[in-house]
Amino acid sequence: MKNFLTAAIFCVALAMSSISQAAGEPKVLADSAILVEASTGRIIYEKNADLEREPASMTKMLTCAIALEKSSPSQEVPMNQTAVLTEDNTLDWTARDSVSARDMITAVMLVSENGGAVALAQSIGGTVADFVDMMNAKAKQIGCKHSHFANPNGLPDPAHYSTAADMARIAVYCMKNETFREIVGTRRTSIHWIYPKDKWAELNNTNELLGKYKGANGIKTGWTKAAGGCLSASAKRGEVELIAVVMHSPDHDTRFDDASNMLNYGFERVRMVNGISKERVERTVFVRGGKKATVRAGVEEDLNFPLMAGEDSKLLKVTYELPKVIDAGEGIDAGAVLGEAVLRYNGKPVARVPLVAREDVAAGFSFGSFIVSIVAPFLS
């Protein structure tokens, strides 16, 4: 839906705080980590989640999210000498090679192709520097608070850093994209070159939780000597989907253990309940200067919300931040954002979803809107 990403941004930016935390925290050896519910971004567990660390190849989540939004699947992505000479040429690239955007994104996410990330950046941004500007702008839009990106692949750079909380925000955003989800949930596949046309490669996902951890469906590994073991891991069981982010684990295997322990902790304690229902949420706003005197406002999708063990769904309430009167201006289009529905737990805001017009209202005159213009000072 056209306002889906808007809703996601509201939820991610405003729901990233836990209401309560059960006892018996998971064993996590990494310096920093976080566990969130995937649809709202609600924090289930955190450890030094705002500690700035190098994100290594988890960076590529953001790179590939932008690539999916800014390219077509069949768009040709050429390599060049700069991309080929990037550290870890895992697929034996030459400067004359090219593949489709979809296959390059797959290579970048599954086998962490550093040169491929550079080629994507150049293909989409024109230059790596311009693409990096796009990355930092997107990170800010998503709600990242302590991140700065200097390259598209996560290779060490003093100006390249993030936090577990920001990586979780990026992961939540990325997993809203169905194509992204499909790619990161793939254990093995093959890609085929556009040039030379007979060249191909088999790819095995570096995420060892896929196929081993029940419900695992993504997302991205990372490793450098400076960053240590990094991992953004997602899994879904029933209606509950969780994302665990680990930064600076002491070794290759510990990051998977840390993520598994956090995911187990979450699945034992989290349940989803209906927080905002598109069938039940509908408000009426008076219209001034329109051919109709009112416009109906509602939400486009249901919002389910994660509750922890011991929390009571009866404490969830919906309130509305919506003007009583709006001007038709040049007309109101169905889907236009008019306000917000606010989900509260025990009075505390935990998520926000846009309230949008359910119908068109043309600008013009009607007796009803004329009356609205007269009484508007008393309604506002």
C-alpha cells in the first residue's frame, strides 16, 4: 500500500522502547546486542544497544535496501577495476563482468560480496560517495540515531560506525520489503552473468542459522578483525517474528549462539495481540471548502502489538491525534494522511499509525461545508 512505509517508519521510530522486561536474561557474550519484535521494533532485550561499533557487513542491509528501491531487477550492474580490487573478491570478478541488479544484491547479501556492493553503489549513485550520502539520508529517515556510513560494504573506516539499536531499526525497515525478505531467507542459489553470458556461480548463505534454527528467515552476517562477530538474525514462529542484532562477538561461532539465545528468550515471552484494527478504527473530520462537509479517516492495515509475559492486553488503548476541521484546499485525495492513531499501553504511547482519508473530497462549495466554515472556530 502507498502509505505502508510511512506507517512502518512511525512504528519503528516511536515503538523502540520496552515496557517491561522479564527476569532471566539471555546469555550474550557480545559487547552490544538487542532483540526487537519485527513489525513494531519494540525492544524485548538489550545490552549496550547504543554503544557505537563497526557494523562490518551488516552495513549491506542498508545498501541492498536502497538498491532494491532504486533499481529494477533486470538492470545491468557492471563491475570495474575499483570494484574488482575491493578486498575479498569472492566471485573471481573481472573489470568486464556484469550481472543483473537482482543477482548482484543476492551475491552481496548471501556471500557478502564487498566489490559487488561497490558496483551497486556506483550503478545507483553514480559514485560511491554519492551513494554513501544516500545511505546516511536513508538511515536518518529510518530513525537511526548513532550511525554514520562511509562505504557500502562495511570495510573498516574510522567514520563508519553504528549501534545495535540502529542496526535493528535498519533490519526492521528492510524486512518490510518482500523481495529483501526472499533474498535473505535463501540458503543457497545461483547467479548468472550478463557478461560473459556463460559464467555463473553457486552461492551458499553465510548465515548459519538458516536451516538450523527453527523459523530462521534472515538476515546478514558480518566479520572483520576490528568489528568482531556481527549478526542480524531474524526468525518467525507463528505470529511472532523477532530480530536479534549482535555486535562485536568474540569469535565466529559466538555471534550465532548469542543470537539464538536472544531469539529463544523472545519466543518464550512474547505474544502478539491486536492493537489497532482497520475495521474498528474510523473517525470523521469536518471539511471546510469542500464539496462534502466531512471526510472519513482510518488506518490502512491492522497493527498487531507484542506483549511480554505478565502484560495485560486490557491495558492497550487507542487514542487519536486528528484535527476536528481541515481545509479542502485543492481537494483531499483518498490515502492522504490526516493524523495519527496512537496505541498506548497503560497510558504510555507505544506505536503510531497514520490515519488516512478513506475517500476523495473535491474542493468547492457545499452547504454543509459552508456551515462548517461558520462553526469551525467552535469546533477546533
